[in-house]
Amino acid sequence: MIASYPAEQREAVSAALELESEPLNVIAQTTAFREMLLRQRVNEGARACMLSHSAGTDLDNLAGNMNTKRLTITPATDTTDAVMESDTSLRLRAQRAYDGLSVAGPVRCIRVFCTQRQRSGA
């Protein structure tokens, strides 16, 4: 930022920026903070779109693209909330969903079908 000023003004600008109360310093810090928040928001949005980094409802949506729903471990009652499958378990099942698309019967495909039958209680 200092380099954008003419050479004869750079020393004065540099001295002014060392003061915390300098309006130019406050504006520069505010702009830098806003830029940091924007970049953080973009990064979090990008992570939410990746199966390996998503969590919560973002993970539910990504797993839904693979026809995989979060399992209910314990149903809800009048006094307690439902206990749902963990993010880690859902992520693993969503990653394995592609293995179930094969009809030729490889070992991983059979594991997917066995796991589905086991969880459905059939």
C-alpha cells in the first residue's frame, strides 16, 4: 500500500500508519478483516460441497445425491429426541454407495447389499 504513494510521501505515510489512531490505518485494518471474513466464507462453502469435509445437513444433502439417508439409531419419543447416525458413519456409507451400482457381484458390491439388508432388519 505504501508503494502506491509517490516516493517523496512514502516516509510520511509509513510513519502515519504506525499510529493505531490513524484513520488510514483503521480503514486498512477494517478492509483486511472484511476480506478475511469473505475468504473464510468462500472456503467453508467449498468444503461443504466435498463429501470428505462436509458435516451436518450439508453431509445429508451430499449423501442424498447418492440415495443414502441418515439412519435413525433410536426413534424419538415424547421425552427424548431421536438419536441419529454419526457424520462419520453416514460419510462412509455414502462413499460406499457407488460400490452398490455394480450388478456383476464384486465383493464390495455384496458388502453394500449385506449392510443395507442388515440395517433394514430383513
